[in-house]
Amino acid sequence: MNRFLIILLIFCSITADAQTVVATVQEALALARRNNPEIVNARQNRQVQIQQVSATRANLLPQARFFTNFDYNYALPVQLVPAEFLPGGKPGEFRTLQFGLPYVLAAGAEVTVPIVNRPARADLGITDQNLKITDSQNLVLQDEISTQTARVYHATLLTGSAITLTKRNLSAADTLTQIARERLNKGLIEPLEYNRIRSVQLTTADVLYQNELAYIRNLNQLKLILGLPPTDSLVLSENLATRRVGSPVPATDLLTAERPQITLQQARIDLAQLQLNRERLQRWPTLSAYGRYTEQAQRNQINFLNTAQPWYQIGVAGLQFNWYLYTGGLRNSNLTRAKLQIKAAEIALAYERNKQQTDNEDIRNTYNQAVRSLDLNRQNYELSSENVQIALIKYRSGLFAYDQYLNVFNEALTAQNRYLNNLSNVFINQTILQIRNGQ
């Protein structure tokens, strides 16, 4: 029996879903940067780009190949020659001479060494710059995922806190409904008042179900961002109310870290400049050395394995010089296109700088406003919670009418929602500011 229990426990531990506990938003950000599928795929794409650098560098290295050809000359060239030059020929007559044999087998090796190729060397700089752009794109993606993680993480905590408050409200509504039912049975209130109280209870229960649904959705979205399987358990152990709130950020306190979006646009300008320089280098000639050795056999029949018949050797070495004098306007078109790409990249960079400056200013202003309002909202929330308790006691003792209690209850709901939303805004924007400062 003990063995059976041990085996069962081992089986359950193997098949049980994994559980991930996240204590702070910084842990969530670290987990997202490590496991997010988009970021993981971006790292893989960078490895592909590294291979492109090696492929470009190969164009400047010696190339060697082995080749073999088998030809069947089904129609051999024929030349008419004066017959008087051949044995038995008469002046004025012509005879046909056939050149070559129908079956030819050749095998050889060839080596090519580039000597001067400035465009190919420029390609090395372009591939290196493309790798820098890939790195910048990965940083942009990481920044976007981090911002998304901060928002969804705090949205999950917000809905979790909303569930706690809604359960408290539902408990108060249940108590109120019980009191109203007893009064209804005693004939102290009309059915209309009881129905209104019951309606508030049902509405509060429905709000609880909606908050629970929103919490599950936010939690599943956070799992997706963190790269966790949907079946895994994710536990957020942090409580927003106990986290330390920072102070407002002055307008003179600028963000020190340059945004990766700006770095990406600057890298694209540098790439366009390299491409322009490469197009200009197309005017330069290229020079390469080559060597080729071939052994060839010609037969009337396919009997190349017959060692009694000879093979012929052909060897050649030389230099190849290429200089394109006219390309049909292609070179000028490429130069114009490269210049236009530089202008477009410069415009995009200027726009991105203004966009990021505006966005940073908006994040800072939103954070400062939320910090200034948080203490007021907290005090209002605490006062409204006390008022609900006082109003419930007065209603139970008959000193308050239901409408008076309902007004106090609605004011408490408004204060709760405002406090939770303000608390979430503080920490969302505080985390985004920390991300953008490289903290």
C-alpha cells in the first residue's frame, strides 16, 4: 500500500502543471525579457543575420570548385577545304572535314581569387550595419514588451484588488438584504424597498463575476507575454497598496537613456549612407585572378574507361578585369534611390524624436498627476468605507432610510474605483519611467 501511494504521488508530481510565482513587477519584466516568444524569436533572427555577414565576407575570399562535363555532339561542325591540300586531292575540288568527336568528357578544377572589388568590401559594412539594425529592432521590441508587461501586470493586480473590494461590498449587500427581509416579514418596509435592496445585491454579485472574468483574462494575457503555457499556474503575490510610491518627477528631470526607437532610426540613416557609398563604388573596376586545369577525353563511342586511348590536359591562368562603362541608367537610378532613402530616414528620425519626447512628457505628466491625487483618493476611499459602515448601522437601527444608505454606498463605490484606477496609474507610469531610464 505504501509503495502504491509513493508511485501515485510521483505520478501526480510529474503530471501536475507548473506554478510560477511573481513577487514584483521587476520579476515580471525579467521573465518577459527572457521567455517572451517574440523576443526569443528575435534573438533567433539575429543568428540568421550573423550568417549573412559570413556569406558576404565569402565574396572576398578565394573560391575553388571541381567540375565535370559530359557532352554529346549530335551535330559536329564541318568545314570545306580545297582538296589539293589533301592526299589524292585535285585542284578545284573541295572536301569536308569534321572537327571533334561526338562524345566528350571533361573534368577539372578552378580557383578564383578576387584582387580588387570595392563594392564587395562595401557590402561588409552594409551587413554589419544590418546587424546593428537587428539589434536596435530587438531593443525596440524588448521595450514594447516591457511596457506591455507593466500595463498588463498592474491591470491584473487592479482586477484582483477590485475582486477583494467587490466581495466586501457583496458581503455588505448580503447583510443589508437579510435585514430588509426580516423587516419585510415584520411589515416594517414595503416590497418595493426590499426589491431595490435585492437588486443592489444582484448587481454587486454580477460586478463580482465580471471582475473575476477580467482578472482571468488579464492573467492569461500576462501568461502569454511571459511565455508561460496557458495550463501553468501564475501567482502574483504583490499587493499594490503596500508598494512604495515615488515622488513626482520635475519637468527639468529629463530621461537620460535614449529611446531604442531613436537609435533604430539613426541606424537606418547610417545604412542608407552606406548603400549610397556602395552605389558610388560601382563605378570602380574589379580585378580577379583565376586558374583552371582540365582533363578532356573525346571518343566515337562511350568507352572513357579505356586507358589505351589518351586524355588531353588543358591549363590556363590569368587575370579578369571588369569595368562597366554603361549600365542602361541603372547606376544613376540606384544612386538617386539611395539619396532619397537617406532623406526619408532623416525625416523619420526627426519625427521619432518629437514622438518620443511627446510620449515621455505624457508619461511623466500622467505619473505626476496620479501621485498628487493618490493621497487624496486614499483618504476619500477610507472615509467612504467608514461612511458605509456607519450608514449600515444607522439603517439597521432605523435612523437611516434606504435611499440615504444607497447614496452613501454609491459614493463609496465611486471612491473605490477612483482610488484603484489612480493607484494602478501611479505604478504603471512609474514602472514605464523606470524602464525608460534603464533602471
